[in-house]
Amino acid sequence: MDTEIELKQVVEALIFSSPEPVSPESIRTIIAAKADGFEVSETELRALIAELNAAYEQGRHAFRIKEIGGGFSFATQSAYHPWLEHIQHENTLRKISQTALETLAIIAYKQPITKPEVDHIRGVDSGYVVKQLLEKGLIAIAGRNDGPGRALLYKTSNGFLKHFGLKAITELPKPREIEEILQDDDMAKHRQLILELKAGMEDDEENQK
């Protein structure tokens, strides 16, 4: 690479053009392959991204580069989310049914979990719903349990993290934190999704009584 500015623009272009969060390792590999073995460390890469975000802030742009699910992606600042609701209601999570949201809530908060365990909590067969969530990329197979039949285990996916704007599943609010979060204006981005998951969790708890 000729200059730091050029490298910064390359990093920006790679993140901007990727439909999914792109990992630091992927960015470094692409740069090395296309720039005659030029190497950039992850520390240097993160510094470049910090500089890009500083420039976006200085320019009062509505977006930033954020780390989501182990990769980097452009995301709109939360202050602008109220103006985006008309568009966002068309996204994947808005299209899935209440039944699917209930199942997603169970998997999100009890993962890894098998389908029979989900069935037991919900009181009905969840095979079709689990298949839907897999097809939408919101959950993934996490292996098999050690019990009889070695049933498949399910967990939330990177797609789930992306839709929620989470860096890792550990950032998902604990059930006891949900009420507090719903009162926080800064969490407008997640309010509807959290309400839906909360409703699913309450239905699941009622079914277990």
C-alpha cells in the first residue's frame, strides 16, 4: 500500500461492500492477497477503523462502523432509529410469527438447547418453527447432546447478533434487565424486538406452570 490514507479507504470499502459483518482476519487476508503481501496487524486495523469513525463523527454522519458478531459492519446511529421504523418493519424479525418469536426467545436465553427441550417448554411440537428460524439464519446447529438419540443442539447465530446489533450473545439483556431497558430512550433500536422476546418468554413461563 502506498499511503495510510489509501489503506484506510480500502478498509472502509471492504466493510461497506460486505452484506455481512466482515471479520478482522478476513480484511487482513484480503489486503495481504491484493497488496503484494502487505500485512496489517489487527491492532493497526482497529486503529484505522477508529480513525474512520472519528471522521464520521466529525462530519456528523448518521452511521458508524461497529463490531457485530465478531466482524465489522456499518450501522446507523441509534438517534436516527425512530426515523427508520417504517423501513425496519420489513426486516426479517418483523416478518416472523409470534410462535417463531417465542421459540427464538427460548433458544436465545437457554442455548444450547435441543428441539425436544423447546417442545417441552412450549408444550407443542416446534419442528416447523425451528426449521423456519434455521432458514432465516437466526439460529444455527451447535452440535449434539450426549443423551439418548444424540439430539441436535441449537443456538443463536451471527445473523441473530446482526439483527439485534450485538457484538456477542453476552450483550443480550438478562430477563431481569428487560424492564429497565424498555424505559431507556437510548435503547429505542431494540425496544420492539425486546418486547417481542419478552412476550415470548412470558408465554413460555405460563406454559411451564
